[in-house]
Amino acid sequence: MPATSSPLLRRGLAVALALPLLALAACGYGSQAQDAGSHQKAAAGAGKTDGLDSVRIGYFGNLTHATALVGVEKGFFQKALGATRARYQVFNAGPSEIEALNSNSIDIGWIGPSPAINGYTKSGGRSLRIIGGSASGGVKLVVNPEKIKSLKDVRGKRIATPQLGNTQDVAFLNWIAEQGWKVDAFSGKGDVSVVRTDNKIVPDAYRSGSVDGAWVPEPTASKLVAEGARVLLDESSLWPDKKFVITNIIVSQKFLEEHPKAVEAVLRASVETNRWINAHPDEAKAAANRRLRTDSGKALPANVLDPAWTSLRITDDPLVSTLDTQARHAVRAGLLRSPRLDGIYDLTLLNKVLQAEGEPTVGDAGLGVKQSS
């Protein structure tokens, strides 16, 4: 269960989370995604959902955001929203997406657990709600096989993570602690050198020998394997039933309160997308790659795409207990002070959609918003 003291972030983490915003300031919070192809128009003759002209949706150009990638590419969101236009922004970092949500630049977004926790706690529980699940898995420790042949060989090596305090960084710091090794969470110095490196740069850093391995999400892990690295550990092996949240759906509390029908429409599209992905994995993989090519200008080659895709599990379940565990890992690492997470979830609309589809509902493990009687 969550601790009860006030939700304050350590100063160092707050500074680290601000850095990506500076880098992105010149181009806004996130790049505008091309409108999923000019052929996708608001449905002619359909009514506007909640009277809205548009709903603004954020996501990452990353396979762990497969629901968003496929939902955009196949038009599921636009179909569900009818005459209300679905508009998209693509982000490179969780803090920038949270800032966009807080500044009313987007309404709904796909995001990792650590940015969601940070955004919720920094706002005193007033900024966002997690309203649905999206993906589990897709994170690996990959290493240079000439330098690291076993888990114990990681000690003394330089291992990259994407960003101080991000989801993979917290997971790696926790794993280090479980080995009995010591690392200063903020400097990354200790028995292992934790080198915070943007995922786009990690393959170059590995190729140059600047790092000996990386604890990273897909497709970065498979890109390193294509460079000659090998998978030393799949993070899913550390979790019960090999399930842990890597991507959730968030919404601003204001938008959820004012436009529940629009939120429900997006969730209905998400559930439909996930069902289609799981029923048509090969077609879905191709659709996700087409979206990546449209958003970034470059598709993934098969030797990266195929292994990355198979390591993901697409799910509507937000896997609440694993987010709570990840928060406790951040506290243990010294990156977060005793967050109050009660109220971070509101799964009411998701469960309404699931019930209508004849699917099992999901629980919030006591971390849901309290409903008035």
C-alpha cells in the first residue's frame, strides 16, 4: 500500500526531469504527428463527441506505445470520435508529455509509469489520472558479450539507462541494490556506473565502447543486439507472471471531468485496438512500423522489429500492483519520497467499456479515486 507522508520529489530528480523540457522548448512540447494520413477524416454526418472539435492525443514513437501507434495508423481513434477530429503529438520524453498535459496542450496520452507517478505526486494529486493499460514487458539488459558474460560481471561496468529517474533507470537501480551493490542514484557512480543516455544515442555509445551495455526498452534493446550485443536479462523475468506495466493511458483531470464521453470514446478505441493487435499480430506489427516511419521518417528493419515486437504484451489491464511496486523501488533508490498514490487511477470508464464488450473488468488495488455515493 502507498505510504502516507506528503508527495515530495527529491530536488535532484526535479532538476533532472526539467532538463528535457529545455531541450524541447524551441520546438514545443512534442512534434506534431502527421494526421495519420490525409485519408483519415472526421466521420461525415457523425455528431461531435461531447461537442468537441478535436481531442489531442500524445504518445511516443516507440514500440512500447504500440496501442497508440496502431490505433493512429488504423484509424481506430478517429472512428470512435466520429466528427470530433483526433489530433496527435509525438513525444521523446515523459516529462515533456506531462508538461504538455499540465499546460492543456494535450488531453490524453500514452506514457510510462514513472512519469505518471512523478506528474501526479508533483501536482499533489491534481494533474492527471491513469485511466487504462496498454503494454507490459519490452525491457531488457543487453550487454557486450566480450566484456560481460554473466550477471555478476555487470559490477564495475558502464551501463546505460535512458534518463535519471525514468522507468528503466529506477528498475536498474533497484536490481543493482538487490545484488548488494552500491550506487549513488543521482551521480550514477558506484559499484556500477549508470550512464544516463538518450535511447537514440545508446547504439552509438555502445558501438564506440562508451558503455558496456544498457537497461533499455524496445526497440533500443534489439537495435543493440543487431550491433552484436546479447540479452543478459529480460526484466519480465523479475516480475510475478512476467507482467509489469511499461505503458499506461493518462488524462488530465479537468478533461476527464468535463468530457467523459470523449474519454470513453478513446478508451473504447484503445480496447478495440488492443483486441485487433492480439488477433492480428503480424498485421499489427506492420501497422506500427508504418506509423513509426511516418512519424520519424524511418521504419525499423526486420532484425530489430521482429524480436522487439515479440517481447511486448498488449493489455487493457493497467497492472496496478506493479506500478505501486515501481514507486516503492524509486523510494528505495532515494529518487522519490513516500508518494501518496491513492486516487491516481480512475478505471470507471475503462470498466464500462470492458463490460460492454463482455470482457473482464480490472481492479485498482485501492489506488482508485474515491467515488461519491
